[in-house]
Amino acid sequence: MLDINQLRRDLPGVIARLERRKAPQPFIDVARFTALEAERKLLQVRTEELQARRNALSKQIGQIKGKGGDAAAEMAEVNGIGADQKAGAERLEAIQAELLSLLMEVPNLPQDDVPVGADERANVEVRRWGTPRAFDFTPRDHVDLGAPLGLDFETGARLAGTRFSFLRGPVARLHRALAQFMLDVQTREHGYTECVTPYIVNREILEGTGQLPKFKDDMFWVYRGGEDQATATEQYLISTSEIPLTNTVREQILKAEDLPIKLTAHSPCFRSEAGSAGRDTRGMIRQHQFDKVEMVQVVQPDQSNQALEQMVGHAENVLRMLELPYRVVLLSTGDMGFGAAKTYDLEVWLPAQNTYREISSCSNCEAFQARRMQARFRNAQGKTEFVHTLNGSGLAVGRSLVAVLENHQQADGSIRLPAALRPYLGGSELLKP
């Protein structure tokens, strides 16, 4: 959430920065915000005037009674002022709630060095690593390669519908090995603390990291207890473990010496992805349920951009150890996520598609999430200020499985296992049906 005081000080400047995101619709109802702010100011002035009058009357009443006089008229006026104050406070509370509702729909401001553009066509490639393999046979995609290894979309669809998969045998072991390998790299080499989080969270937790209210239709939600939605507890399946990991600092005032906090978790992720029908419907690229190893950092504000570069390097290290060609892309203002101030995507090479596809996204959210969560720290001057939060995939397990299958496939359909993965698969060099 943006700082409302920033909008009050420089609304045109904030709007100009938001317009760099190139969305077709305005991010904030300026007329409504301006009207609410004007009413809020009038109410606050009126409240101060009423309180001053009440204080003066109270003093008069004391003086009148001290002289044995009749203060009935003054007391009646005080009672009337009290009623006006109560009505004003109720209206002010309603205005504050509406302003908060407006702000909850406004995305983060992009940093100045983020390329301006409407979509991915304005993204900027930063660097590449590895050379896509030249095959001496026609490479197959992961669906054809995975079927003999136990990748079963038919059973997944029969159990849960489209965009669910069922893994058994060799490919299930590979999936588990990838997740364990990634956790070991992030904890042993990069200093993250491993966590196991709830996979179902409360509504306010998703509000804290920005998934709600804007992206409710992209979430799977459940109602626990009660006979109907009105009396039930509203909860959601997580779309990433970023959500519970980041919210561990919710409503806390941290010590400066406790920062940075670096957390990682392997979890299933659930996304309904409303409106994405027809995109990547074949295979594991876009699933309603998938696994991911997530990285989260909570840092002091002056360290967040450095932490972002570090986090990108942590994701890159996994790809290099898996011997997968990739590129790093700086996302444009129009391609960035709702809560991000700056984002890098890592895109892995997929031979069957003859292109690079996203496998990790690393974002600096600055104080956007912290303000929603009320997550602060006490700085060197003893004052509290909001922390900065960052998140990134380290990596998406399913897409990593796809990339390993396709990049390391052999002509006979077996898969050459990268050396880093072999200890997790009993020392095997090949994955065979």
C-alpha cells in the first residue's frame, strides 16, 4: 500500500509515476480521493473547533457553579456538542475506511530505472548464461518425454479437472529431488532459514502481501465452519509461500540487528488464474497446483536493492547447478506485478518451444507490503520505520522439471541427470522409464 501522506503531499506526482505502468484504466479514482480528502479536512477542523468550544464551556460551567449560578444552558450546549462530535467521529471513520479501500487497489510505484512499457515487449534483457544445446535428433517436449517416466495428465484431470497432473515413479522422484536440492542450496549456500508454512491462510494475510482484494478471482478460497458464507471463516489456499513467509513479521517492530531476515520454504501453490484459458494448456507450464521453493527477505530500506540483486544471484545459482541455459530480464512497468517496485525474471531455455520461459521472478516490494502488514523496525535513531520486503522463486519446481527433461533428454528417451542432482537420486546418472 502506498503512503497516503505521499498522495496528500503530491497527488499529481504519484499519478504521474503510476501512469508509467501503462494500464488502460486509471489506478485511483482521483475525483473520489480528492472529495474524501476535502471532507476529511473539514471534519477534522470542525472536530477541533467543537473540542475547543467544549473545553471553553466546561471551564465556564465550573466557574458558574463555583459562584452558585445556573449552568443548565451551557450544559445543554455541551451535550449537543457531544452528539455532534460522535456523529463527526463516525463519519470520519467511514471516510478513513473508504480511503483505505481506495488505496488497497492502487499498485506500487515503479523505481526510476524500471523500463517504461505496456507489456513484456518493453522488458530489457540483462544477461544470459549457457548456450542452448544443439541436438542431433528432434527434441521432444516434456509431455512426450514425461509420459514413460510417470507424468500422467489424464489421471490428474480425472481426479481434479484440467490443469492438474499426477506424478508417479521416476518423474515423481525427480520432482522430489529438485525440491530438496533447491532447499539445500538456499539454506546451506545462501543462508536462508528453512520453514514449513500453512497452506491455508486467513483473508488479512493475503491483504498483507497484496493478493487481496484485487486478485481474489485468481485464488482458491474456502469457507470453514458455519452453515453459510456469512457465518463461516473465510480462508484461502496460498498461491505462493511468499504469503505466509512475509507475514511472519506482520504487526511487529523488529530490532535493526535482527535484519536481514532470510526465509525459504517448499510448498504447493494454488492458482485458479481466472481469464487465462487457452494459454499453455499443454503440459506443466501453467497448472492450478504446482510446487515452488520460495525465497523471502526482510531488510532495512537502504539495503533492499542490494538484496534484490543478491536474490537474483541465488536463483541463478540453482539454474547453473542444473546446467540449464537461462537469461535474466528486467521487467517493464507494464509487465511488473501489483506489489513490485522492481522485478527481474529468470527465463530458462525450453528446446521444444525454442524459447525462454519464466522460471523465477524476484521482486523488491520496498515498503508496499510492510505498510499493509504494519511491519516495522527501530532504526539507529530509535524511531520506527517500515521494513522493505522482497520475494523470489528459487525455483518453480514443476518448470524446473520441465527444463531438466527437455534440456537433458537423450535420443532414447532417457534423461541425463545433472551432477548436482545425482546424490538425491541414488547416484544415478540417467533417469529411465
